[in-house]
Amino acid sequence: MSLILNIETATPVCSICISKDGQALLTKEILKGQSHAEKLTLLIEEAAKELQISLKELSAVAVSNGPGSYTGLRIGLSVAKGICYALNKPLITLSSLKAIAWGAYRHINRYDVLYCPMIDARRMEVYTTLYDFRQETPLIPIQAKILDEQSFQDFFEQGYSIVFSGNGAVKCQAIVNNASVIYEKMGSSASFLPELSHNAYICETFSDLSYVSPSYLKKPNITKGRKKL
């Protein structure tokens, strides 16, 4: 049996889900605003209280580990590592993009299309990759991609249908030719993680608490203040 705390903070969504054997028991999330530092531990405490469980009963902690928001990823991983260190639990790190794509797949339940998750990376850039869930690995590497009219056209020309999802998908709809099947409202959620985290737990695919770090892909966008000191 696996009882797993799943954490998702890669985007403005702050979300947690406690799952058992790959099935969500309870999901709590705040959908808008950068409230991760303030709300994440409170959501965890509230969920444990409602389910009447102790965090000591957890089998593992899973966290969506990027790419995505620099601050959100750092907070999510820090909280996950803190719980694992304190309770001597294994840590599972999962791709934020694969979780979004898996959520879209679970929604439409079709294996005969490709899934393209997108996380907004500012301007016309997105973090993205492309999944065919009949295969083990993504069809293209996880990358920061600037969208244009020719993006993904080689796959459309081969006859594929592509399901775009995530908070970066609305950019794709406006720019990319043939990008007509889009779930832009289906962003990130810890409720997409349970099956992925359960499989990782069964396979004992754990991360090293001492060395794991978020998958940022890009350096953080740090701006300097204009005021002179």
C-alpha cells in the first residue's frame, strides 16, 4: 500500500493531494496568486486533519519538480524535503510537464493523440515537450521554446492530432497553425500526480534528499531596482 502526499507548486497554482495506491483521497488547492510560501503547509495540515491521518503514516512525499516558476519550485521542493527529512520518508520528484500531460490524457482518455503540455515562461516562450503515452520517453526533449507559426508543424504534417494543455497553451492557440485542440484551463494540479507517484513508489524511483534540486531549465528572471541607495 502507498499513502503519498503529492505537492504541485510549479505554476501560480498551489496544490496538494493525498493519495492511496494511486487514487486521490483529497485535493486542496489555491488556483490564483503566488501564495505558495504562505499557504502550502496550511493546505497539508488541513488535508491531514480532514482525513484524520498523521503525516507519520505517509509512505512517501512526491513533488512536481519543474520546469516552472523558480520561486514555486523552490518552495515546493523545500517543504517536501523538510517533511522527508523529519519523518525519514522517501522523496519522489516528478516532471511538472508530464503531470500536466497526464492530466489531459486522463480527461479525454485517448492513446491515439499526442499530448503537449505547456507552462508559461513569459513573452512568447513556454516550457514544453511532447508525449505519446504509448512510448516510455517524450518525443522531443523538455525545453524552453519560443512559439511561432511553424511550431509542431512536422507532427501535424504526419497526421497527428495534438492536445495542448497547461497555462501556456493559450499562446499556442493564437500563434501555431492547426493548434485547435486545446485545454488551456487544464493547468497544473496535484490531483494529476497520484498515478505517477504510485508507480514511482512501486518501482522505488526515489530522489536523493541531499542532492536533488529543481529542474529550472532557465536562470531566474531577477530584475534590479531603479532606486539608488
